[in-house]
Amino acid sequence: MSKIVLGYDDGRSAASALEFAMKIAKAEECELVVAHVLEWSPYSFLTPEELEERHKRRKEEIERAQTALMGPVREVLDKSGIPYRCEIKYGHISETLLEIVKDEGASQIVIGRTGHTPFSARVFGSVAGSLAQVAPVPVTIVP
Amino acid sequence: MKQFLKATGLSVPLMAAAAMPAMAQGIDQTVNDIFAGSTGWFVSLIFSNFPGTSFPWIVAWLVVAATIFTIYFGLIQFRAFPHSIALVKGDYSDPNDAGEVSHFQALATALSGTVGLGNIAGVAVAVGIGGPGATFWMILAGLMGMASKFTECTLGVKYRNEYPDGTVSGGPMYYLTKGFEERGIPMGKFLAVMFSIFCILGALGGGNMFQSNQAHAQISNVVGDYPGWITGIVFAGIVFAVIVGGLKSIARVTEKVVPIMGVLYVVTALLILLINFDQIGWAFGQIFEGAFTGLGVAGGFVGALIQGFKRAAFSNEAGVGSAAIAHSAVRTKEPITEGFVSLLEPFIDTVVICTMTALVIIITGQLVSDPETGLYVLNEAGTAIQTVDGNSGVALTSAAFSASFSGFQYILALAVILFAFSTMISWSYYGLKAWTFLFGEGKTKELIFKVIFCLFVIIGAAANLGPVIDFSDAAIFAMAVVNIIGLYFLMPVVKRELESYMARLKSGEIKKFN
């Protein structure tokens, strides 16, 4: 069974991206991998206090992503009967999504447009933009 | 470490603070008298010289320990150096652990607590008194210190406390207690309490008052003289916002700017060396010749050796135990990996940054030598080498850098202020850990320490509390006395960890991920 990776976050296009991914998954009988990436760099700088609390914070962040973000997604997908898995990872967002695609052997990626202003996208780059540039599989960007 | 400078002759900026009008003089005088009277014996005990020399026994204590660890662990600092780099790069980090504290982050945080005024001004004092030869001994002692760091940071992670909520506490007070207990050695608890007391005093003094005092001296150098309490209140306000208010953004900005400043400093130094590349051979010649002959400096080659050893020992804090507190937060299955990473600290702090300062001072010709004999000319008092403009300490470094890049003194002043701030943040944490070890954890207890810490920022900037600062210097080195005793007893534990890890690394049980 081929797989679709859905890059899911709390952006305003996330819901339509989910809907769109479900439609394809149903039509093509694919498994859906719902992935949420928490932005993280091992080279950022932390204060001693942040070092101490890091493990605790990480647990809390994952916990919150599991319940608040993935909870409603699971509910919808359970009802739909589409086979699916949820992945929560830390890292650079587009790089990590690409790794998931590679590890899963997925055939396509669906992501929501995050709604950056043109300015910030130009300065920092957007996840959708960089994915579209380098992904080895087709990318669908849902507005 | 930045606080010993005063004792080594960098008292000029402190004098500036003393010149402040008489308003606080009365109180200052009283505090000074009380302090000097009751703690003077302690200060002279810690900083006393070997009979008939000007070689403080505490320096020997640190250097001998570093040598013993170097031999005991079979030149670990050289054997494990490539592996340490690989660890910092994240080659051995499990991608599934992303989001936890990385080796790089622990190293960067610990470094921002040690890199500071000592690297800039302290080296100038050492080279100014001990001549270029001091650089050789400084590098040697820095290389040895890597083994001390390795030992203490491994133990820091191994014997840390992990709490149910996922936070951790570690450092010498924990390995002294738990490690001694495990090995059935008495007195562990006593040593841990002693260490904690010295750590709190050191945090308030060298890690705080001295820093705000020096930052104020730097600011008034640039903008002109004004009352120190103004700087004190501003600094205390910022420190308060970070450590009490949890305003992480300020800390994060400093933690980002400090490494940039460090890199900028090294790059500028490299540029100056590049511009004068034809002199580099000569400079190293001076360093080697001076190391064994002294080239006319006060005290001859022994004088050079003492200055170099002092600078290295006091700059990288190897053996003091402070870094073990910062490193123990790393999430790793192998405590020894943190030891490997931490041994890079004295290398970066002393072997790279301190050496850069020394080379720039030598190469820009700040030290006056007699063209006929090739020996250095001493100043009138005969205590230090005559410099081109009569500068010493931070002013000497500033002059050396500005000789090639005009306006560098402003960048240097900014660097000193930021280094001072990041050192305060680091030491507020070290002090807090010692405080909670003694009095237990709890919001109110922690708040009490943090408020005391902020008050000392103001006191440090406002007054010239010489004896108080002397005392806190002594307290920091007293930490090393207690800590190194502990390290001697616990080093077999580290050896076991090392052998087991090396065997598994060789057999491929410990995998490379990237």
C-alpha cells in the first residue's frame, strides 16, 4: 500500500490539507502518515536553567501535540476508516518531513500553506517553498 | 576565570570605582573593615605562596591535579579529541532524541560561563609580567586542564539527581555525596556542604560583584565617569528579569551574541596575525625562548612559568567544579560522553582564545625590548615589562587590537559587558544549585537566593569592596580544593566508565548515526 505524508500543524490551512489528503487516500487506497514537526535546532543556545528543564519541556510539548493537535485528527480519521499513523518529531521542519518521506517510502506529500507574509517568506523561506524545491516526490500545497 | 585579575595586578579599573565621591564611602569603609578583619586569614591562606617564592600553592594544586588526571587517563585529551568533536557535531546522537539538550548546547552554555574578562585582560597581565614565554606555559597548563574537566564533568552526569518531573540537578555536591557513599568513603556529605558554601560565596563574588564592577569600569571608560549604582541597578534589573521573571528572551539574545563576540574576537585576532604573518615565526621564537630563559622578565623563566600556569588555571576553571553543574543537564545514556565534550572547553578557552590575545600583544610589538640584547625592558618598579604606551591589563589588549583596527576598543567594551552578563547568568545558576542543595528546593527558597544575587549586582557595581572580592576569589578556589579531593577519590569510577565505553565503541556497539 502506498503512503501519503501529510505535514500537519496548527496553521489556518491545516484543516483543508487534512481534508484534501483524506480524499486522495480514500480514492487511491493509501495509508496516511500525519506528521507534525516541532522546530528545533541542536545548535541553538540555551541558558543553564533551560538546559535543566529541557527534558521536562520536551515531554510537555510532545504531550500537547499529541492531545491538542493530533487528538481531533485521530477522531476524524478513525471515523473515516482510512489506515493512518501519527508521527511527532523534532527538527528542521522541511528536512524532517523529507526524512519521514524517505523512511516511509511515501509516494507524495500534502501540506497546508502556512500563510507567511511575502516578506517573512522571503527572509526565512517557507516550508512549502523549500519542500517544493527539493522533495523527491510530488508535493501538493493546499491553500 | 575572571576574578583573579585583581590580585594579579589589574586593579586599575577597580581603582576607578574607588575614586567615586564619598557618599558611599562610610558604609564601604565599614564593610571593608569588618570583612578584612574576619576573612583576611582565609584569603591569605588560599592565595599564600610557597615559602620563598611568588608561586601560590593553589596554582600548584590545580596544575598537579591536571597532570595526575592526564597521566591516569593516558593522555585522554589527545586520544579522545577527534571523538569529542564527533560528539559535538552530533554524529553519535540518536535522531529520536532530537529536542533534548544536545552536546553542543551544553558545551556552549558552559563556555559562556568561563569565557570572559580573563581571556582578554588576564592574558595581558600574564604576558605583561611573564613575557611571551608565559604563553607557552599557559598553553601547556590549558592542555593539562582538559583532563580535569573530563573527570569532573563525567562524574557530574553520572551522579546527578533526576526528578520525576524530568528536571535534573548535578554537580560536585551530588557526586561528593552519592559517589562517596557508593564507594563507602566517609566525609562525602561534609565535603559537599563545604563545596556548596564556597560555591554560593564564589557565585556572589567572582561570578557577580566582580563582573558588574568590571562592566561598570568598561562603560565609564567609554562614556565617561558616572556613579556605579546606576550601572548596578540597570544590570540588576536585567538579571532580575531573566532569573526571576523568566524573561528568557534577554538571556537568549545574550547567549546568541556572546558566541558571536567570541568568534569575532578570534577572527579579528587571526586577521591581525595574517597581516603580520611575516612576524609569526619570530613571535613563536620569542614564546619558546622566553619559556625557558625568561628573556629578562622579572623572576626569569620561573616568572614566566608562574604567570602562564596562573592564567590557564584561573581562566578555564578546570578543577573548580563549576562546569560539572552546567554539563549535568545533558540527556545522555553515557556519562562519559559529556566528559569528552567538556574537555574541549579548556582547549577553546585557553589554548585558542587566550593564546590569540597573547599572540596579538606580542606581534603588534606592545612589549618594549632592548634591540641590542634582545631582552625585555622592565618598567621602573621592575615588576612588569615596559609597554609602548605604559598600558597594562585590558588597556594593553585594547591597544594591541586598536593598533591594527581603530575603533576596536568599542567592540571590546561591548564584548566585556556581554561576557560579564553571561557569566553572571551562569553563576547565578551555579549558586542557586548549591543553595538548593543546602536548603532544599522550593519556590520561596529559590526566590530568596535570586533576590540576594540581584542585590549583590548593585553592590558590586557601586562600591570598591576590595576585601569582599578578595574573599569571593578565595571562595572560588576553595571550591577547587574540595572538588579535587573528591576527584582523586572518584577517578577510578571514571576509569571504569572510560574503559567500558571505549570497548563498546571499538566493538561497534555504540553506533554512529550520521
